[in-house]
Amino acid sequence: MALDPALVTATIGTVGTVLVGFLGFLNVRMSNAKTSEQALIDRLEKRIDKLEESLSDAETKIALLQQKNDSLEKENDSLKDRVRLLEKDGAAAEHHNLRLAATIQQLQQEKDALNRENGELHSQLAAVATCGTQGCQMRDMARQLADGGTV
């Protein structure tokens, strides 16, 4: 049984056509897959770019926050120094206030003593001023004589 050459040629032609069709189909599928893959790659690259931009922005913000933090730490240290100085000044002021209070108390005691002494002198003066008419006249005459006048 010999194969008919026309049948072999037709079969080879048909198989070739099917094969070319199948290869075309595979080529279209591969092309579609490449296009889909390229679209996915493009989307991923865009997403990576956005993430890198976000990362850069975040790094910039972190750097600014670090600078602010450093500045605030310096200001905090400066304020702590000022508080220490104010506490020292407050302690010194309290010491001076205590000394002033003691001085004021001492001066008040001296004032009270002077007021008592002044009261005693007023009492003595009042006793002298209430001398009898004759005693006062004698005193007035003694003054006139002392001034060089005549009685």
C-alpha cells in the first residue's frame, strides 16, 4: 500500500496550515502576554517611582523633624539652665527676705522702745507744764533775765 502522493501533499499542506495557524495563535497569545506583562511592569515601575518619591518625602520630613528635635532639645537644655539660675536667685531672694524680716523686726522693737521713751518725755514735759501759776511766772522771769531783759 503505497500512499498517494496527492494525499500526502494534501495532508502535509493541511498539517502545515494547521501548524501555521497554531503558531499564529501562539504568537498572538505570546504577544498578548508580553503586552499584559509590559503593562504590569509599567504599573509596577510607576508604583515604585511613587514609593520612592514618598520615601524621599518621608526622609525629608524625618530630617526636618530631627532638626526640630535637636533645636527643641537645645532650647530645653537652655530652659533647664535658666530654671537652675532662677532657683538659685529664688533661694538667694528668700535668704535676703529672711534677713530683711529680721531687720524689720529689730527696727520695730527699736521703734517701740523709742516710742516708750518719747511717751515718758511727754509725761515729764506735761508735768513741768502743769506747774502752778507762781512756778510758771518764776520760770518766765528767769527766761527774761537770761535774755538780758528786766523784770
